[in-house]
Amino acid sequence: MKSQTIPITRIFDEQKAKDFYLGFLGMTLDWEHRFGDDFPLYMQVSKGDFVLHLSEHSGDCTPGSKLFVNVSDLDALFKEISAKAYPYCKPEIEEAPWGGHCFTVVDPFSNKILFNASREL
């Protein structure tokens, strides 16, 4: 059985979410869905194998969540992200308590994504 886990992250503002996920993180908008006019947005964004669902629906998830994402080339990802002119998030590479390196970004809705240098990818 092949499976894929896709986290759902709570958002409150479509433009701020797109500025962060598409602009700052460089993800691609795969699709958007609304049940009708003036309904909350539900969309999928991705960057390679990293896929997220972003939801304005209040019952889908809790704001302020944290995702742990193993990446194969942390330095390249950090260089790409930190080169962006995004004034609301300035990540720094940190020494991880479990060994290795990581950095964390925080979206406009207090959700955190910790990118971890994985030796296994």
C-alpha cells in the first residue's frame, strides 16, 4: 500500500496565505475549492513531494500548529527562502537538539514549519 500524509493548515486570509506559501516558500498552487460565493477557501499547495492543504474552514484544524518536514538539502532551501524579500519572517539555521540542523518559518496565522536536514532522504 502506497500512502501520503497531507497536513491541513488553518488560514484566515487568502492573500496573506498566498503571499507566504506561494511567494515566500515558493510553493505551487495546485487547486482551489469553494462550495459557493462567500464560502471559505480550501486549497492545495506543493513544492516537490511536500504537499499541504490550506483551509479557511473553522472546523478543519487549529491555528498555531507545527509541522516537522525532513528535507534532503536544507542549505539550498534556506538559501532560496532567505533570499526572498518577505518582511514578516526571517528564519535562521539552528543546531537541532537531536543533532544536525534545522530552521523554522512561521506563517501569518501562527503555524510553524520546521525544516529539518535529514540524513536519510
